[in-house]
Amino acid sequence: MLQQTQVKTVLPYYDRFLKTFPDVFKLAEAEEATLMQHWEGLGYYRRARSMHAAAKRIVEDHDGVFPSDFDEVLALPGIGRYTAGAILSISGDQRFPVLEGNTQRVFSRWVALRRPPTETQSTKLLWQIAESMLPPKKGSGLFNQAAMELGALVCTPKNPNCGECPVRKHCAAHRFGKEAEIPGKLAKIKYESRREYAFVVREAGAGDDEPPRYLMRALPEGVRWSGLWDFPRTIERSIDSVEEAAVEVSVSLNQPLQIGEPLTRIKHAVTKYRIELQVHHADLPSPSASQNHDSESPWKFVTAKEMKKLPLSVTGRKIAKLLD
DNA sequence: AATACGGGGTG
DNA sequence: CACCCAGTATT
């Protein structure tokens, strides 16, 4: 959960997660949708799927006991060098270093590294530094956590609080007065603006006493928000007009889509993309077609109440709230 | 080596 | 708005 996500953000998720999945067996046998439900809003959803796969493998290959061998931990899905080192140093005080956002910055300043820390050579050097600074025998877990905590609370990206830093006397960046310029600037991200469209398709021909149902589907493997549910929407490229978007969505629905009134406009960001999502109502002109989709189709009509129990993307959730 | 993957917090 | 977060997997 903590990969690329601030501790403060994770805390409430973590507590709920442990209550629902108190051990590796519960996690392994859970439905993926249940897992995703608990992950909703955290982002980087592949982490949840990887964790699920890892739990299954721990049950199958390790008799339900988390491995203590570095290479076996590293081999688990979703676990790289950082996470393997963090787990083994913190849980068993094994002597492995960690290098992540915080320690990258802390050690870059420590040695006054000129180059951006993400360059291959820098990364190699920083891992060596992290390893060399570990206490020789006991205490690697405590050291790693302290180093990360120092980065999170004192040695911050902007306006580092060197006056409070317990190790400032040994920090090369501070000695040179270069703490503001180090770590070196990363290559500037090229942001890309996109316009995308979503459609709220209300089921035609439902009785007046029935709650309305809306078309949704779970995103398939290999696309954004894989494993989450969402309304029909465009994805993967910018689209200029609602008409063009309707055609695109019609293809995936395998039936024509009649554009209705605009409902809302949601701005959000996915990595380098800044997306303006235009949301329209829409109809399926032939009611029979809306009921007779084949069993291969992922699309389903869902009530607002049912949406509350499905894992939705954040934008999907925002739209769902408007329908309730 | 570059890119995809989310969403929220912060200055 | 730009940058960053207790990164990993894939191309």
C-alpha cells in the first residue's frame, strides 16, 4: 500500500484492510472484487492484484508462511528490491538496505550528489550508500525506518528543516549550503491534456416502481482501472466531440448510442495525463437490444444501491453519487 | 532507458 | 499548477 503513496493516505485503508483480511489465508481466498473494494481510491490498483497473487503463492508454495529468504520475497509479484528489503529488515531485522523516495533524497543530500537520483548511475551509487550505512549487525530495520522518517519529516523535498536535523553536521549538502538544489531536478514531466467522455445509460422500459439501473462493466485486464467497474467511457486517447465519443463507445457496446443531456464535467489526472471527463446521459434506442446482450458481454445494468458494493474508479464513484 | 500506472497532499 | 509520495512491471 505504501508504494508511491503517503503514509497518511494509507492509514485508514490499512486498518480496514487488516480487519477484513486478518491473515494470508483470508486474503488468498478472497474474491478479487472484495479486495478492489477495499483498495478503491488508493490508486495503482495493480498493487492490489499483485498482493492477491502473492498471498495465493504464499499459501500454495510456502505453506502460508511469509518467506524469510530475500530472493523468495523478491520473486513475489508486486515486490521489488525496496519492498523486499523493507519487509525483511523491519520484520526480521535482516541486513538489507532500502531506497525509495525518502532515502533517495536523504542520501543524495548526505553525499551532495550532483546528478538526479533517478539516473541509473545515481541509483546504483545510492543503493551502495544505503547498504554501507547500515549498522554492521543488528538494527537495520530501525535504521531503515529512521532514514525514511528523517526524509518524510525533516529532510523534506522543499524547505528542508536542517536546523532540526540530528545529522546535519555530517551532511555534505548542508555543509555546502546546497540542500535546496539537491537532489538534482528530475527531467520535467511532459503533461498531456486529454478530453474523454463517459455516458450514463439508463435502462429503458423499467417499471415505475423499480429503481433505475445503469449500464456498467468491469474494466478488463491490461487497461486503466483494470478490475474496477465504470460507466461506458472513452479511454486511451483524447476525443474532441461527444459524437465521436458516442461512436467509439457504441463499438464496444456493440449497439448504437443516442447522446442525451450533459450531466457533469470531472477533471482528474492519471500519471502524465490531465483529463477533462465530459459526462453525458445517453440512451440505447432499441430497448430489446438493451436486454438481449449475449453472455460474453461484460456489460450489466446496475442500480445505484448495487454500485455502492462494487469497486469503482474515483470518477465512476463521483458519477454514481450523482445518480443516488 | 522509457513508460504506464492513481489519486491526494502541499507549497 | 507543478511536484512528490515508504515503486514495480513492462516495453
